[in-house]
Amino acid sequence: MAIIDLVINRRLSLAALPPDWPGNNYWWHWLFFTIVLIAFVLVMVMGAIYIERRAMGRMQSRLGPNRTGPFGLLQPVADAVKVMLKENIVPDNADKIVHWLAPVIAFAPVLMIFAVVPFQNGALLADLNIGILYIVAISSISTVGVFMAGWSSGNKYSLLGAMRNVAAVVSYEIPLVLSIVGVVLVAGSMSLNTIVLKQDIPFILLQPLGFLIFFAAACAEINRSPFDLMEADSEIVAGFHTEYSGMKFAMFYLVEYAEAIAMSAIITTIFLGGWRGPLLPPWLWFIVKTFIVFFVMVWTRTTLPRVRIDQLMALAWKFLFPLALINLFVTAVQVLVWPDALPWTAVYINIAIMIILIFLWSRFFKLGWGRVEI
């Protein structure tokens, strides 16, 4: 009976919702999912902030937020209220229009990413057949807002921080896209909903090297530790948003965590089977997996030492980029050998290839420990 129930639950979870769900009106579908996505992002960001601060407290032998609300659950709300009440200060030399637009330009694309991310089979704003291409294109627009913030502030340190951020995004976008191409080859589609449906074997097993490359590149792009040295610590400034305060600073803070949630959701979708799983509702599986990926980001932040900006660039061009090319070539060969679907044999082959490549490449690849010239 247990096996029968499991099969029934799996079939129910794979049953697609109608394209106009939850109603029979096109605009009602868009209105419903727009409200859901905005609420989802805001609630997930508050949960992510709480989880990161509490988890880092545990890992660093301290308490973390524990006063506001039960177990400190209302601390993100208190922080939001505090930031909204702070004075909005704009430098005299700033380009005031661009300075105001920058946080809006940085935040809007993060919300747009979730338009093609499925919470359940068919439960998404728009099931684009080029969903992966859409995500890659939209996610890069936030960098424009970052550069606008640094340039418009009238502060040389802010401009340097923005240029470092842009350089990191340009460098890491290449291995990130190449790691996604491997998934597209295996799934045979760029639709995120179809990619989830194709994962009878999770792609983290079929593409372990691609997953590691994507995870590292995503952390670097969204300025997560150990790749968060866009700020110039030696000058004691905060990077591109040094001259921001009040609600505009809060929007950049929101962007940072919203991007982390977005990347966790994308990793969940293309590598961890998305909403698929037994017993629990599909949308709950999606949320649980997303928070697990985010927790790994927190774990790396408290564990690994930061890299310098020159080491950051070297890691992208000398290590991740060649490995991404090799992974893409190996995946293409495997798809030609097994055109219908990759078997479990490919899992063991790819894990072995990943271990060998990382070991061999790390033997002659050095991040560089000499004098730094930036």
C-alpha cells in the first residue's frame, strides 16, 4: 500500500495545472501570480536574513538575534522599520536622478526572475520555452543598477566598488552560462518547467561539476562570501552603496538577499528536481530545497576565507572557465552516446570525472600570492 500511495502522490505532483490557473481569465492569472511572487520574495528574504544571522551565530559561538519576538523572529521586521525611519542623505556632487533610480533598476530584475520559476508543475507566471535564456539575460540587468549607484554617488571609492562588481559579473557569467548549457543538453529544453519534469535523476548527480561551477559563479555574481571583496576594506568604505542611506540603502540590502534567494531557487529548479518530492506538497518541497541551498551559502560564508580581487578574477578565467568547457564537451559526448536519457552509469562516470579534473587542475593552478596591483 505504501508503494501504491507513493506512486499516486508522484502522479498527482506531476499533474500540470491549467495555464490559466487559478481562474479562467488571462489577467487574473497574471495578477494572482504577481502578488504571490512579490509576497514570496519579501517573506523569503526576511526568512533568509533571520536564518543567516542565527546560523552564523551558532557557527561563531554566539547567540544572534534573540530579543525581538519569539526566538528573535521579528528582528528582520524591526530592522526594516528602523531603516525606513532613517534620513535619506544624497551627496551634493551626486547625480540625483541616477542616484534615485539605481536601487530600483537593481531590484526590479530580481522579481522578474521568479516569473519563469515553477513552484509546482504549471504553477508559474509564464512558462517560456526560453526560460533559461530569459533568466541569464534578466539577472545581468541588476549590474547596471550597481554601476549607476557607484557612478552617480560622486565618490571615487563607490565607483571603484561598482567597477569591481561589474568585472566580477562579466567574468563569472561565462562559466555560469556554460554550466547551464550542460543542463540544457541533458534536458533537451530551456523551459524550467520541462527541466524539472526531466529530472527522474536529479541533475546534481548527472552534472556534479556543472553544479559546483554554477554555485561558485552564482556566489561571485551576487557578491556572496568568499567572493565579497567588492568593497575596499582598506579604505573602510562599503563599496558601491557607500553614499546610500535610508530606504534606498534598504533596497540594495534587499537586492543582495533577494538575489541569493533567486539563485537558490534556480539551483533548486535546474539541479535538485525543483518541486518534485514524495509526501509533501510540491510548493513546500520547492521552498525547503531553496532554503537548504541558501544555508549552504551561509555555511561557506562562515567557513571559507575571502579571496582578493585578483584571485577572484584568476579563479574565473583560469579555473572555472576551462572546467566548464570540459564539462560541456563531456556532456555533449554523453548525450550523443545516450540520446534518449542519461542512465545511472553516467552518474558514476561524471562524479569520477569531476574528482579527477578538480584534483589535476588544482595541482598546477595557483590563485597567486604575490604583490597585488589593481
